[in-house]
Amino acid sequence: MTETSPEAQFAAFGAVEAVPTSNFQRVVARRLTQSWTQVPHVTHHDEVDVTALDAHRGTLTGDARISPLIFLVRALAKAMAQFPHFNASLSDDGKTLVLKKYCHIGIAVDGPLGLLVPVLRDADRKNVATLSAELAALSAQARDKGLPMSAMSGGCITITSLGGIGGTGFTPIINQPEVAILAVTPSRMQPVWDGTAFQPRLMMPLSLSYDHRVINGADAARFVRSIGQALAEPEKL
């Protein structure tokens, strides 16, 4: 160990252990740093009412009981059709905005190698049962370290969820060359004023980070509202 090593900076104060980072961790760190430094990030926070969605899921039984995340995928696909600038990529020189005519949605999955983002292809054309089965298969591959790079390419937008862990919101980093990423945290029952009285409503926190070169704040707010409107009518998803 030399005086210039990272360990030497801390070893003088007590015992330390030097653990090398993996190639995968270094690639992810490089990409996240690139996105954070090159893209002007803004994060919009909101809550959407998923009371009707929770009730609808309660009517499903057995294998048909679908995760709220899958309904969020369908709602997101619907919003992207309404707001095409969210399904786009900006050229390196900033002179061209490429609008995509397909809808592939990435889902961040926490696996043994770290955070992987398998892609659900043509999410706008598939029902929730099909998307649920596909995500289950991709997640299993990620946990078994068998997810190929092809399964993580071509995404249009990403969903990252802490719904099974906790939190009230966070500011995710955009997965370039995408222009937005949607974060979701656990839904909570809250009193919501309906004009005459407070009603118990199940509210889902959403945090949308977006590239401010492409998307303005008003459109980001409308986009999240559109997702909420779709989730309010789950039978149509």
C-alpha cells in the first residue's frame, strides 16, 4: 500500500478494507455520471389516486392478480402516446429530436450484479397479463445473472420502483438516451378533501425526472396527471 492509495487516506484513523468495484459497477457509475453532468435534470413530484386500481385488483384472483407496477406500465404507455416528446431522444449536438413510433418501457430491477433495466417491448400493444408474465421472466433472468444485453436495449423510458421497500419520493437519474424516468414509492391511505368532506383514498407517489432541454415543467405536470387519470380507470388498461 502506497501513501497515495485510497486506503492510506483512511487507514491512519482505524482499520479499513479495500474492496474492488466490479466492471459492471464501473460501467454503471460512468453512465450515471455522464447523464447527471450532461443532462439538465428536473424532478416533478406528485401523487395519483389509485383507490379504484386497488379495488379492481381485488376482483382478480389467482394468477390474474397483477402487480400495480404492470398497470403503471400500461398507464405510462398511454401517456406517452398523448405526449410524444416523452418518447424521444435528443441528438448529441442538440439539433435533432428523434420521436420514436414504438413504445418500449424499461423496468429497473435490483439483482445480484446491481441495478439492471430489462425492457418490456411494445408495452402499448400488450395487455397486463402478458406484460406481467414477461416482466416475471426478465426479472428471473436478472436474478440468475442470465439477462442478455439485448434484453436491456432499446428502451424509450424507464420506471424505477421502491414500492416494495419504502420511501415517499426520490430523484432518479435519467437513463440516457431517454429523456425521462418515472420513480414510484409505496402507496399510502390518506384523507383527501372531496369538496364537502375528507375521504380515505389510496395515493401513489410519483417522481418524474426529465431532460429540461426537451420537456418543460408544465408538460411534465400534465404528463403525470395523465398517468393518474389512466390509473383511475384500471378496467380500461
